[in-house]
Amino acid sequence: MTKKAAYDRVLAARSSEKISIQQLVAGITEDFEELHGDRAYGDDPAVYGGIGIINGKPVTIVGIQKGQDTEENLARHFGSAEPDGYRKALRLMKAAEKFNRPIITLVNTPGAYPGVEAEYHGQGYMIAQSIMQGLNLTVPYISVIVGEAGSGGALALAVGDEVWAFEDSAYTILSPEGFATILWKDASRAKEAAEQMGLTPEELLANHIIDRVIPEVKTADQVAAFKEALTAKIKELQIKPIDQLIADRHARYRKFN
């Protein structure tokens, strides 16, 4: 893994050159059908999910995605999901459970959308439900931090049996700029804040917050290696009895109390 300063890692996680969630899904699946709607309120374009085929077997994939241009970024709130996005994600994951499909989540979000309408429509409640119900899913569940993973907006899709992170990613309670603003009332100290936050993949791995660091995925060979790693881990998780799968998942997150 290339050694980078913490804030440089944050900037790399935010880079527009990083592989998009849609490109990543297309690369690891032989076929993918996107599904829409939360069956309650709307269809948040920040959440991209559906059913894909990996090595001939169906999986459910849910990702939080940023846009590839200004128009897409505005529509997706720069990758910040609204309550209907989390409802859609949870609907897809519960359907996966019903039909015994493994779940893969791909996270690239600065955090949940903070707008007042999102709060009126149950933002906090849906994040809490995604976490609570995610912890009790009866199928293998792998969470992958692709770029940014900010606060509860990321945690909603990051309670898998294992959590992986791309080499250029950052998993944070809030942005370094926000941290510096709260702590020192000075957002310009973001670099200093990043060094104290323990947000890099190296630190996250050392503190057992993530389970594996994935080399950046850019080339076809790197996509194939990522796909192979996912397949191997899913096979490993599928042989566990359901009670053990859930017990191990609960134990993983209880240690952070």
C-alpha cells in the first residue's frame, strides 16, 4: 500500500478519477438489472441497486453513488442519499434475504443528505433501520468502502459480515473540514484534523474497523481480482449456519461499544 498523508488519502477518496459505482458493478457482474423505488415515497438516484450475476449466481448489490458530471451530482446530492434511498436499499436487502441472495454494498458518500425535507421524511429513522435490520440479515453481507464513507450515511450500508476498503478511501465520523470547524472553529485546519481522526485504511485496519484493504480498482485485471475476492468470501460465509453468521456479525460490532 502506498503511504500517503491522511488528508491526501481523503482527497484521493474524493477524486473524480475514481471508478464509479456503476462501472464497478458492470465490471464484477456478468449481467445486472437495476431496480428502482422504495415502495413508499420515491426513487433516490444516489442509491444504485439491483440484482446481478457473478460467476453464474445471483447477488444483490446496493451502492451509494456520486455523479459523473455536475447535473448528475446535483440530482444525487453529490452522493448523499435521502430517506427514500435508504428505504430502497433496505427493500432490496430484505428481498435478497427472502430469496437467499448474498448482499454486496458499495459505499462512496460524504454522508446522508442533511436537508430539512430529508429530516421530515425520516432520515435518522431510516439510517437506524438500515443498521438494525442489516445486522440481522440471514444472508452473507459484504460492505466495501470505495471512496468516501461519511458518518451514519455510510454506516447504514456498512454493517456487513466483513467491511473492506479501497486503498484510496476514508471512513470518518464527519469530514476533516467539519471536524476542524467543530474542534478549532477553523476549517482550514482540515489537514491537521485528518491526521488525528484515524480515517485512513491503514489505521482502520490496525484498529479492526475494517477487515481488508483492496488495491485501487482501475484496470480489467484489478476488477477481476476484486471479483474473485468477493466470490471467495461469499463462499466462505455461505457455509456458516445462519445462527452462527448472525452471531459473528453481532460480535463484530459489539466490540466497538
